[in-house]
Amino acid sequence: MVDDDGMSDALDLLIVGGGINGTGIAADASGRGLSVLLCERGDLASATSSASSKLIHGGLRYLEHWHFRLVHEALVEREIMLRKAPHLVQPQRFILPHRPHLRPRWLIRCGLFLYDHLARRGQLPASTGLPLLVDENNPLNNNLHYGFQYYDCKVDDARLVVANALQARQQGAGILTRTFCRSAVRREGLWHVELEDSNTGQCQQYRAKVLVNAAGPWAESFIEVQLQQQSPQQIRLVKGSHFIVKRLYSGDQAYLLQNDDDRVVFVIPFGTDFTLVGTTDTEYSGDPAVAAMDEREEAYLLQAVNNCFTQQLGSADILWRYAGVRPLCDDDAAKPSAISRDYILELGLGGDAKAPLLSIFGGKITTYRKLAETALQRMQPFLPHMGANWTAEVALVGGDIAGKGEGAYEQWLECQADSYPWLPKALLGRLGRAYGSQLAEVLGDAGAISDLGRCFGANLYQREVDYLVANEWARSGEDILWRRSKLGLYFEPSEMACLEAYVQSYVRASSLAGADRGAPIKRADIKGAAIIKPG
């Protein structure tokens, strides 16, 4: 907090929004030597950024809408992310079954040729044609005889957000979750911002040279309500819905299904035991926080799968439904699916050409790093002391594993198996993918499975929970099960209740110990966090 009239102690950057764009900008800016504070009214990645299709991809279908620049940029970023976060971003093989009445074979072949060559490929193979054999290994309907194979990448979206927040904090940024921006006004060449702790109701005043509006689907309402200004962009809210079912087929391939309305649907492995199906594109109005899949969307996705797969699905097979709202700039496209996923950065100045407001509209998780880099370039005239671009060549937190290129992650994981021979293979695999080189920090001095403490269920142990609360801003069982670990589908209600009770005891104890908000909690300072047993 600042309390005098000088410019020297004001923050360089105050960011509102803890999704992928907000944390990406925080990481980039703090690495350039800027003073940064980020506030998020909920948990990190608690809205759109954790409701994605879990893909880092160029957007093959965007080629039909002539969005070549966007696809090129996304393909470049795909290669960068494979290097920056090899634990979170993995190559994913896709099969696109050919349905002749929807698109001719030559058109798909041309599109894939462009997809292969719009940007330089490093780790991913080129696309190929693929006869679809009728055998026990092919889950598709017998009337689908030919397809195409190409590669993109899958990602743990929420953990990508957390990794950027961790990188920002390591470089000096402050990260405040459960913190609401009540108001922000320009005065004497600075932004005067009031932030409210959602748990205690306490407010603090901050001053910043630049305010960044990274509120996602709330970007327009933030300008109109908190800032009492008119938004420079008209936003169209587009809802994307997905569902999860038990594993639909053997093998690690994903599918891209063509639909009669020219849309496509992804069918993607989700963990080791499940399959993800999505996404829809429907206009949305209302509070993005309560967006949910409706019956029409569910029927649409079920039909898309049942048109192509031998195994038929119904509503009773769905284990989990989730939906997110994307804030896309209104480009007068007739269909929601045709609206550009490109981003627009709006820079607004006060009457004295100081205290700029940078608002982010649109964008996609694949291009967040480039968006952040572009945002910093826009702010450079107001923050001339910032450093140069750096994020393309530096690994994210957890991504600095030894080796490069294909197979580097697998080699690193084999070394971890030698270092932790007592860890079950499945648990080591999950922890390695989640934390990468931070694995040693998570496990600490544990030398046996018993050192990890109580198991809450699905191989989620007390030591990992403690790490998530102390270091990764987790404040509820939901934060841990549905965003940090993706283990929610394995937990029984009684296990969830037990985990929630334990997390709350830990959080209360940390508050009593006087832990600084936004800073890691030291386990040694927590005296009152006890295991809460069910029943």
C-alpha cells in the first residue's frame, strides 16, 4: 500500500483478473523489472481459463474463415509452449474422419497442408491421409472409411495459469486472490484503486501508473461499473460447453468430428480414465459466473459423437458438465462460431495523457504469451524503464527440465523414478505432469509413501494439499480437485467433505499465524491445522 504523493512508490502495473491473460502479463511484466500487483476476485483460472477444451492449437477450423494471421501466430506459440512448459503441454495426435457430404477430401487436404506450413514445425509431425480400417481398434462407425491424421497439443489449462502466477511471484509480483476491485479512478496522473478482501471485507488503497483490465467476460462490465466509463468495444459473450464421460475408446488419439452445421467437435482423452467432448458455440447473456451447459447443447454434442462412434452415449453416461464464457469482440459475424478468436488491446488515456488503461478483449489460451508481449509493448511509452522481451526463451515454473526436444520429458520422468523409487508409477506420472521440476518442492524430504501424510482419496496426500494451500493460492477443496489436480471425478462426497474441512483448518491457521496475503505460507508457522477425519 502507498500513502504519499510521490510517483516513486506507485506500482508500475495493477492487473485486474487472474485468468491466463492476467497472469501471463504479470509474469512478463515482473520479469522486465516492473512492480506488479494482480488481483482476482475468485480463484486463479476459476472462470473461462479452466473451462477450455484443454488444447494448445493453431485452430484448424479458423482457416475456413480466412483468419490466417491468427492461425500463424497460434502455430508459432504452439512450438514455444512445447519448449516452455513440457510438463503441461504435450503433443496430441488427432484423427479427422472424412464425411464426404460435408467437405470434399481435397479441401481438407489443402487446409492441412496450410496448417503444416503456416509456421515452422519442430516437434510435431506433418499431417497424413489415413485409411480407417474396420477392426477392434477402430472405435468409429463402419461407414467412415477414410480420415486424416494431424497433430496439435493438449494442456492442463488451470495449471498453466498457476505456473504463470508462480513465475510472476518469483520475480516480485504480488498475487491477491479472493480480492475484488471495488473502484479505480484517475487522479494526479495515477490510478487510485480500492481492493476488497472477499473473506474479511477489509479494503486497501493502491496507486498504479498503468491499470490492466484482464477481467475476461467481465472486461466490458468492469469498465462500465467499476470505472464508470463507456467501453470502447462491444463484446459478444459466447458460451462453450463440454462434458466428460468414461473412456470412450482405447488409445491416446483424439478426434476432430465434422458436423452438419459446419462446426467441429473435439473428442479428447482426459486423464487416463475419461474422455472430454466439446465444444459448443452459443450466444450468451447474463452473469458469466453461472454459465452452464443446457439441454440443447448436451443433445448437440451427444449427436455429434453418436454420428461417428460405434459406442452410443446418452445423458446418463455424462459424469461432469462444464461451461465457460468467452468474451469475443463483435465483428458482425452471423454465427458465434465464425467470430474471430483474435484479441484486441484497447489503450485509453486520461485527460493529461497519463494513467493509461489497457483493456483486453478476446483472445485464446494458445496465444496468451504473445498477447502479454504485445500488451507490454503498448505500455512501453508509459513505463520506459521496462526490460526487453524475454518470455519466448525462458521456461515456465516447473518447465526447466533437463534436455530438449522429443522424449526429453519422458527421460526426465525416468530420472525421477530413480530418485523416488517408493512412489507408485501412476502417482509419479500425475505429479510429474502437474509440477514438473517443482516436484522436489512438493515432496520435500519424504522418503516413503507414509511420509506424505494422510491420503484423502485418489492418491491425493496431505503433503501435496499442504503445498497447494501454502504455495499455490488454493483455498478450498474445489480449488484443489477441479483446477489444481483434476481429481474431482474420482472423489466421493464424504472424501470431498473431509478434504474441505482440512483445507479450511489450514487456511484459518495460516490467517491466525499472520501469513502475508499473496505470499507463500510457511508450514512451520501453521500450528492449528489438524487432520479432520470423516464422521
